[in-house]
Amino acid sequence: MAIAGCGHISKKHAAALKGMDIARLAAVCDIRRERAESLAGQFGAAAYSDYAEMLQDKNIDAVIVCSPSGLHASMGEKAAAAGKHVLIEKPFVLRLADGVRLAEACRQKGVRLGVVHPNRMKPIVQALRNAVDKGLFGKITHANATLRWNRRPEYYRSEPWRGTRAFDGGILYNQAVHLIDLLNWLAGPVSEVFAYGASRMHQIECEDVCSCVLKFSNGALGIIEAAVTVYPENLEESLSFFGTEGTAVLGGRTMSQVMEWSFSSLSSEEAFNQANRLNQTGNTGGHKDILHDFADAVLCKREPLVSGREALKSLRLISAIYDSVTSRRPVKVTMQGGA
Ligand SMILES: NC(=O)c1ccc[n+]([C@@H]2O[C@H](COP(=O)([O-])OP(=O)(O)OC[C@H]3O[C@@H](n4cnc5c(N)ncnc54)[C@H](O)[C@@H]3O)[C@@H](O)[C@H]2O)c1
């Protein structure tokens, strides 16, 4: 595999590939050559500063796109055109039309397309998925995603792309996309949204607070609250599910604990023990699991857990939310097409 973009997140991928049985890091690329050389030196890979040149490297079967978010679509398409499988860091892409085009380009070239949403692999999230699938909630009445984080001004000053509409995309694409992916995966699809966004603290092009009301296709309601303005530091990242027969809340600062777990089908003791066992799994499940799943999907010719098709679902939802912020009206979430 190759990494394109050797900044902050690339190190997690390189470390996750180290010692993996079914994949290895063969090359890395960054327009800042010193970054490519430093990462390549640490992990024993070839270094490139020209992406097109790296794509000619016969040792590479797949590319992990770790560049600023606004470049994901074009870099993904170039990788697919070169016949490489494509794994894209979150957020998938920043425009629905680009996502549809990239998914189609991968389909036509017969390469796999995956997106990095490591939270789907967390044992607490898998347990919630299992509870939903088994119908333990009865009729779901409402489901919420809450992101109450802090990003300091230095964060936005650290790279010119941060906080820009074209390359960062805004709080829903950059920070809340993992939670939105989970909410949609577990309780979706969403049929209609109404949202406000505001820039209350940071001097950036994008909003730093966003409040959205959701109507799910099954009639349940929901709320997404996302903020990077919370004083003095990250407070909460949580998912709350409420049904006629159950309540579950996954929370903590980075959604790593079961805060509430109660179902009519379980005694209080059973529910307490389940929650305790899950809480002992800690914050496991992450980049290594997603990379392993993607490499396995390539080798076994199957779809990865978070495929392009899956990523398009949350992209449609986020696009609709931003359409609502701009138009100040409720917006229906399209299930197909790339307008
Ligand atoms: N899944 C996660 O938990 C997670 C966490 C952090 C970041 N991310 C995502 O990863 C991506 C990168 O974030 P980051 O924090 O590492 O950013 P970063 O700014 O630290 O790194 C991006 C790197 O890409 C390089 N780059 C820019 N244009 C390039 C090009 N054309 N070819 C090759 N390299 C190029 C830059 O020089 C830089 O080194 C973003 O999309 C971000 O949203 C995901």
C-alpha cells in the first residue's frame, strides 16, 4: 500500500501497517519532500514528492489518501485511473457529485473503494449495531449525535487548508463526520433535515457550531449538535438511542464508554454486566482494523466494511444539512443521484 499525504494522520496508517500480515507499506508521497522522506525513512518505504510518479510504481496495489479533504476526490480518481485500489481518509469527499463520480470511476476500473471510519470497529459500536439489528429497542423514537469539542485558534492556523470551505469543508465534514456516519448507519436513512450553522468563535470561513433536526425514514426524530467552541476543552462525543423497549448512550470525550444500556429484554443485572464488559474493551478498534478490513476486502474481492456506497449515504446526509443551512429551509435527503 502507499500513503499520499504525509502529515498528522499518515503516521497512524504507517504504524498500523507495520507488522500487518496481509499488507505492507511500499511507498509514501508528499509535495513537501522532507515529510515523505522522513516517513519513508522511519518505515522503510520508497519516498515520492510527485503523486503521478508514485502511481506508476508497480509495487503499489492500493493508495491511502491522507491529503487535505478537498483533494480527496481528485487524488482518489487519479489512483483509480492508474488501476490502484483506493482507501480515503475521512471525510470521503466534500461534494456529492464528486463522490458519485469517484465511486463510478472505481467501479469502472474494477478497484475497491473504502473510507476510513474507524469508530465502526469499536466493540461498543458493534454492540449497539447488534442491539439495533436484534430489535432490542422496540420502536426507535429518537436518536441523537452530540459533538461538544474544543479546537483552539492555533489548530486553524496550523495548516492553511483548515477551516476553509474548499479544503476542510466545515465542522460536519471534518469533526462530526464519524458520528454522522454512525448515526446514519445505525438509525438511518434520514429523509429530511433542517439546520442552522454559525461561526461564533473562530475567524474561519466555515461554521464552528451547527444544530440540525432530523426526520428518519421510519418516522423517528433526531438531533445532531456539533461544536468546536466548547470551553475549555473537549467535553463530549456521544450517540444516544431511545426506543420503546430500550435506551443506549455511548459517550465520554471521544465516545469510548457505555453510559446507559437498558433494555426490556435484559434484567438490570444482565444489562449492567454487559455494559461493564463493554467498558473494559476501552477505546479499541481503529485504523489498524480498518486497514486490515480494506486489505482483506481487496484480497478476497469483497466490499470493505465502509465502502464507497456506504460513504455516499452519509455524504448525501451532510450535503442536505449544508443545503438547509444555506437555504434556511427543510431539505429532503436524496437517496440517489449526485446533484
Ligand atoms: N480518521 C481520522 O480519525 C482522521 C484524523 C485526522 C485527520 N483525518 C483526515 O486526514 C486528512 C489529512 O489530515 P492531516 O491532519 O493529516 O493533515 P495535514 O495537513 O497534517 O497533512 C496533509 C499532508 O498532505 C500533503 N499534501 C497536500 N497536497 C498534496 C498532494 N497533492 N500530494 C501529496 N501530498 C499532499 C501536505 O503537504 C501535508 O503534509 C484530512 O482529510 C483529515 O480530515 C482523519
